[in-house]
Amino acid sequence: MATTIRVQIANGYRPQVDAYCETHPGLTRDEATRVWVTERYGAWITTNVTEAFELERVSAQDFDVKFGGIEHARAFQAAIGGSEVTDAVR
């Protein structure tokens, strides 16, 4: 069963997101943030947890990671943090 973890982008990373947006003026802020999240977290997830995940609902404040199984979601959550998203919270 799929499990989704919502992760807040820490304030300490916001300058990196802002800089990425500034250096990629051809992208909207949402597009640039999605690329930054993919590069920062997607690569880590692929290397350390699983290749089977999807980044969903990416915004400047937070993003969701959907895993195919609870064990991958828990491993990610233990290392990075975040909270499980239930249907009522989506």
C-alpha cells in the first residue's frame, strides 16, 4: 500500500531554493523549486532508500514523497523527517 510523507523545507534551505530560482530565470518559482527538491532529495532517496517513489505536491514550503511501501516511507522518515499524510490531510 502506498504511503505518503510530507516534508517541510527547512528555513535553512530556503536561501538555496531562492538562489536556484534566481539562477534559472526561465523556470517559474514552482518549477525551480520542484527541480531543486528533485536534485536534493530525489537523488538521496534513490541512493539510500529506493528508486520506487514519486515527488508530489511540491511547493516553496513543503513537498510530499509517495512510496510504494510503508517500509520505504519509514526509512525515509527516520532519516529525513516529515509526517505521514492521511487521506483526510491531503
